[in-house]
Amino acid sequence: MKHFALALAAALLAAGLLTPPLLAQAQTIDAGAVVKERCTVCHDTKRICRMLGARDRQGWFETATRMVKNGARVNPAEVEAVASHLAKLPKGDPSLCK
Ligand code: HEC
């Protein structure tokens, strides 16, 4: 019975029907990509660039949280990652502001 359950779990895993939650959580978030792809849906990066270097992590956390209320499709883990990322970028960072 135990073997059957294991075999079933293995089969489901192989079929991609069972996503191991730990694996999903361990996935690293590419905060730079999130900003480029999802923080530019409503406005361009100029709005963000204007505030680089002027806001700490808490400030960016609050900004990103407000953007979620505005309608940004960024999940809570991504909000954290984006806040840490933006707090570290220098004013006029070329990867974001060119
Ligand atoms: C659904 C649309 C939308 C998305 C997506 C969006 N924003 Fe905004 N953003 C707005 C609106 C509307 C304003 C102006 C009103 C305000 O400040 O809340 C704004 C203003 C801003 C400002 C200028 C105001 C300030 O606080 O300095 C910054 C910076 C900003 N957004 C950053 C971001 C970041 C970072 C993301 C991604 C996490 C993002 N935005 C995604 C709609 C959006």
C-alpha cells in the first residue's frame, strides 16, 4: 500500500499534476524582470527612476503595495523582492532607466 502511494505520487509528479509546494516556494524571484514586465503596464520606468535612491526598502514596499491596490499583478512575495531590489538600485540605474 505504501509502495502504491509512493508510485502514485511519483506518477503524478512526473505528469506535472502535483507541484511540490516546497519547490514552488524555493523558486527565486527575478525582481528586475518583475519590475520591467509588470511595473511598466500602466506607466513607464521614468516614474520609478525618479524615485531611485530616494526611497528605502520600507518606502518601496509601501509604493509597491499601493501599486497592487492600483491593480498591479504582483504577488506578496514579489512585492517583498521588488522592494529589496529597488531599494538597492542607484539613481538613474542603467538597467532600468537607460
Ligand atoms: C495597474 C497600474 C499600475 C501598475 C501595474 C503599477 N503602477 Fe505605479 N502607478 C500607478 C498609478 C495610477 C500611479 C499614480 C498614483 C499613485 O501614486 O498611486 C502610479 C505611480 C507610481 C510611482 C510614482 C509615485 C510615487 O510613489 O513615487 C511609482 C514610483 C510607481 N508607480 C512605481 C511602481 C512600481 C514599482 C510598480 C510595480 C510593482 C508599479 N508602479 C506598477 C499605476 C500602476
